[in-house]
Amino acid sequence: MIKYIAKRLLIGVLTLFILMTLTFFAVRAIPGNPFSQDAKNLSPEAYAALEHKYGLDKPVTEQYVIYLGNALKLDFGESIAKKGQQVLDIIIERAPVTFGLGLVAFVIAVVLGLTLGIISALTKKRWVNSLITTLSTLGVSIPGFLFAIIMMYLFGVRWRILPVMGLSSPLHYVLPAFALALSPISMITRLTRSSLKDVMNKDYITLARSKGTSELMVIIKHGLKNAMLPIVTYCGPMFAGLVTGSLVIERLFTIPGIGAEFTDSISNRDYTLVMGLTIFLGLIVIIMTIVSDIVAAMIDPRIKLGK
Amino acid sequence: MTNKELVLTEDMFELLDESEKNSEFIAIQSKTFSKDTWDRFKKNRLALIGLIFLVIMILAAIFIPMFSPYGYEEQDMALRNALPSLAHPFGTDKLGRDILVRVMYGARISLAIGFASAGINLVVGIIYGGVSGYLGGKVDMIMMRIIDIIYSVPSILYTLLILMVFGNNIISMVIAISITSWIQMARQVRTQVMSLKEMEFAMAAKVLGADHMRILMKHLVVNALGPIIVCLTMMVPNAIFTEAFLSMVGIGLDPLIPSWGRLADECRQLLFTYPIHIIWPIAAICLTILSLNFIGDGLGEALEVKR
């Protein structure tokens, strides 16, 4: 187990290092420099001072080493567009908003996904089954942000029953969280359905039933517990999806989180912020993936042995 | 088994005359591979509907802008935000431009991006996955670790970096979308090649003196065409999705290029005043993605691809 965790951590660190390197050189390769808009009005001395402040006057390799060293200390420097603000402070300020929304979406996805999946796996009614299958097919195919726009129109413009801007009350969470959760709900429904259907045909389920265990206990203790593995392994990609989704959902619903900050920083060409946020978002997903892999290995020891 | 036993006697049978025998006759005409696939594909009603929709969409994208009296940039300030009418079946946007023509231009751009990036994925995926699966051993392990590392960060981060470096034109969009999506194809090809290279026909080709390149391309990849085609079909909707996503967060194509994502973003800004406009781009994106998914599922069934 420890060996497995160490291996996963090593790959994680390597991934992060590569992402940092790529980010650094990509940002350096962008034509022009971050001050080009202001540079026209600057004297050469002031321009040189600015370059010196952000360390842009040093050779690229030296900049790279300094950048790596600082990033290890979580110091991503000062934002270029937002004068006087440290990138790290911006992340600390904005991250809770995104995490809150992501957490709500995660809970919705797991609860609804499992429920729908269980119903669809166990129901004897054909119309229930085909309804759930159709909905999950649509949910996987339709982009969450387009779904969000339709919901914004219906609930926010047409019926005026849900707010569509900001996150100031629990009601504000409903639409963005559902939009974020749309694809995870559908994926978890599908995974639960196929996995649980498989498990319920196993001999140990028949055995549990024949020993007189109540049907509910059979489903929860013997069925679901053994059917969880694909859902746990899906968690890694799901977190990546939630991070990606937050970029567009936060912009649509004007939510002041990391995602909106990230897209803004790209439009503003705020390179220090872009670099800091790219690494931060990458780090979150890497950590979440490692955690879900470890949990999966704990649930099913076979994973460590084979591929 | 209370049935009376049937006793067969010699006089119940009669010998056939030599001329009446036609044991060599094959009643069913032999089918080619593509005919067989098509026959099975046709039985899947959703896939057939998807194919018909896609064909209509492509034809409309080619011909409607050719024969329409309006250009996609042609403004008519007297007729801004018009509702659908005979002259403008989808209405006009905030600058009085015909939405139908713009959606069809969008189809040209979005479908072109989709097919172009699928093409790149095909080439890169076959080469990478083919080499990795064919050589196996250490090379395979290293190549797969590289894929794992790229894959463990949300692909959108790489995509955004590429777009920042290369600007917001169509070619850099195609590159940015393809930068990570070839991985799925590479994995699929690798799995296929790994199992196919153990087959007798691969051995036979080797014994006959075929070089590695020929064995890989002529024998292994050709036999893996089913899964490759299915994987390819699924890449087009992914690319359309990514393009729309990027335009939605304000980082996509140049504002003057009327891609579907750009149109959806333009119309979204008028959601509170002219909500009807948003229907067209959303319907175009969702229906196209859905039809391509259905086609992919249908092909998967017809080609007996397990996914």
C-alpha cells in the first residue's frame, strides 16, 4: 500500500513540475510583453524599472530557476493587472467560493447519481428505466454551460423563481450547482446502473438473500458496497470536470471564484496570475485524483497488483 | 415426454435425382465489410436519425450561405433583433444580421474545427499508440507514463496556454483542441495493437519478411479500424464542445468569426431582452453533438466495438 501511494505521489509531483515548466515557457513565448499596453507612455527608465521589478531583465533560465524556487514557497509574485495584490492572496480570497460551489455540485452529483442509478438498476418498470437512460444520455451529451443558459432563461427570466447572479444566498447555489453537476450526475447514474446490475447477479447476493437478509440490507451492504469501485475511480476525472466547468459557470453566473478570476486573467494578459492559477488548479486536480486512486486501492486491493 | 415415438422407416424417404441437387448454391449473397456494417448500423434507429441530421446539417452549412441573399456580416440597422419571419427564418441579431445565415456559417466553422482536429488526432493517435503497443516493454511503459502525466491535469489548462501563445485564429484553435485529445485515440490504438500483434496473421506477415512499418500499418492498424472509427466519431463532438466552451469564457476565436460558440455567447448577452435568439445556436450545438454521439454508438454496435 505504502509503495503504491509513494508511486502515485511521485507521478503527481512529476506532473506538477511539467505543468509548471510548460506554463512558464508558454507564458514567455507569448508575443509582446505584459506591459505593452502601458509601455507606449513609459520612459525607457521606467520601463526598465518595471522589467526589473518582475525579474524580466534576467536571462530566461535564471528566471525559470527563480520561478520554480518561489513556487515551492507558494510565492507566485504580484499580479500584473491588479497592482499591489499578491497572486497567493487572490487565490486565498477566491478559492473558498469555488470550493463551496464545487462541494455543493459534488454532493448533488453523488446523491442524485447514486439514487437514479440504483432506481434504474433495480426497477422492474420499463418506462422508469428508459426515462433514466434517456436523461443520462442527454446529460452526458449536452454541454453543462448550454444547459445552464437554458435554465437561466427558464428559472431566471421566464418564471423568475431563482436568482441567476452571484452566490449571496443558498437559493443562488441551485442553478450553478446543477449546471456543474449535470454531466457528473449522468455519469454516476450510468456507472451505478451498470455496476450494480452486474453485482446483483453475483452468487453472494443470492446467498445473502437466502440467509434472510432484508432486501434493503442486501442492496446497501452487499450490492452497493461492491458496486462502488467504478464510481470512486470516476471521482478523479469528475474533479477535473468540476474545475473545468467552474471556469465557464462562474462567468455565466457572475460568481467571483477562481474560475472567473482565471478566465479574466487570461483576457487581461495578467501573466503572473495566469501562471499562479494554472498551477493551483492543476495541483487541486492532481491531489484529488491521487486521493480517489488511493481510496479505490483501499476498496479493492486487486488494483495495486494489476493494471 | 409422453409423445409417441416417431418411427422412421425406409419408405418415408425418396432419393433425389442428381439434377435436383444443388448443395453448392449459396442462398444469401455474401456481404462486403462495409455493407455488413451499414446493414447493422441501419437497424439502430437513433444512429440513423443522427446520420440524417448530420447530413442535412452539412448540406445546409454548404448551401444556405451560398444561396441566401444575406451575408454573415451584412447588417441591417432598420431590422435589429427581429423575430423569426419569412425573410429571416431565425430572426436577426442586435446588428440586424440574419441569424440563420450566421448559424450556418457557424456550422461550417465548428464542423471544420471538429473534423480537422479529429484528423490530427487520428494521425497522432495511430502513430503514438501504434508504436507504443507494437514495441511494448520499456518503450511502451515510458510512452504510457507520458500520457498519464499529460492526462492528470485538466486538458483545458493546456488548451488555454496554447491559445494564449498562438492567438485566437482557427488554426491555433484546432491545435489547442488537439493538444490533448489524441490521447484517447492513442490508448485505443495501443490496446488494439497489443492484442492483435499476438495473432497468427501478424506472425505470418513477420515470417514472410514484412518490415515493422508494414506489419503495423497494413496488418495491425487495418484490423483495428473498427475501434478507431468509433473513437474518431466521438472526437468531433468533443472538439465542437471545446470550441463553444472557449468562446463562452471569452477566450475562443476572434470575435469576427461566427463560430457556434461565439454566436451562443453573443446571444447569451441578450438573454434578458431577446431570449429567443439563444435557441438557434444552442439547438445547433446540442443536436449536432447528440447526433454524432448516436452515430458513434451505432457504429460501435455495428462494428462490435466494446467500450
